[in-house]
Amino acid sequence: AILAVMDLLGIEEQGGEKYDIELVGDLKPEHHNLDRDELVETAMKNNYNILQYRSGINVAEYQKTLAGRAKYPTIAGFANYSVQSGYDSITGENRYTGKGSWTDLLTVGVGLQMPLSALFPWSGENAGAKKAKFDAENLTAGLGSIESGIRLSIQNILLSLEQENAKIASGKKRVEVARKFLATSKESYVNGLISNTRLKDAQLNLNAAQLGYLSAIYNYNMALYDLYLSLIHI
């Protein structure tokens, strides 16, 4: 591990020069109050794939509506009104008042247009409507799959955090017991009550307890990091 750190920092021992590396600080867990529903909502809000699927679903629903309307008849109404002024037969000037001074005409009509092919199930209109509906359902199913995956991922991370937190609590107690046992073993060794081998076993037991405790903290922090990545995934 020390060689890996030296390689990372670009430290090379030349001419017999030695470097001392000292570990500073303690590895501690970062405890947070986590709400599952809030985490899931945040993860879905920031997920790029979900945003894409929701946008695609909106477009597909609009296309499905248009395709469905293509089968319906179209009714159009129109109206036209025209006015023609009269004129003086002697002078040729326009006449707007008096008997026979002007004429008008009002035209009103209604038009009905309907694709007869829409009455048959194999028509292009019905095929388009079915395809648009299938596309919308397919996108909705894909969105549901992604959302389920996010929920499952966050749930697994929260379970990992809970599991590692329990290991941290038990590991801390193991370290405390191992330290007390080592202190007692040292005193017994000084008084000649136990052998050197039993003293070494006590030291190894403390090392194992510390390693398990630190591993649990490391795994807990890594689970928090995974949770952070799932929340900012875009």
C-alpha cells in the first residue's frame, strides 16, 4: 500500500534516500438521516434517461391523439355576404339610398368530409392509431423499468448502509474488548502468567478487530458514494 501511494505521488527513492509516510487522521463513518422516498424522487428527477422517456411519452401521446382524430369526419361551415350598390342610369353615379339603390347576397353552406377507409380495420388510419398507441405503451413500459431499477438500486444501497452500520457498531465493541484483552495479556506476560505466543495472539486479535472495524467504515462510506452517484446521475 505504501509503494502504491509513493507511485501515485511520483516519489522515487534515489541514492538510498528514504521517505517516511505517516498516516494522519482516522477513518470515520459519515452518518446521515436518509429518507428513501425523497432519495428516489431526487434520483428520478436528475436521471437523463427518465427525462428522455417522459418527453418521448408526451410526443407519442400527442401522435396517438392525432392518429385517433384522423378517423373522425371533418365538418366545415362557411358563409359569404356580398353587397352591390345601385347606380343612377342617367348620371352613372352610385346610389346607396332609396328604392332599388343596392342589392345583397348571403351564401351559407356546410361541408362534411370523412375517410371511408377508416371504417375498415385494415385501413391506414387504424394502423397509424394502433402504432401510435403501441409506441406510447412501449415507452411507458420502458420508463417503468428504469424507475423500478432506480428504486431497487437505492433500496439495496440503504440496506448496505444499514448492514455496514451494524458492523461498525459491533466492530467498535470488538476493538474495545480486544484492547482490554491485550492490556490484560501484557500485564499477565510481565508477571509470567502467559507465554509470548498468547501475547502475540492477543495482538493479532486486536489487529483483526481493527481491520474489520475499518473495513466496515470503508464499505459504509463507499455505499454513501454509490448513493451520491445515483442521485446526480444525468
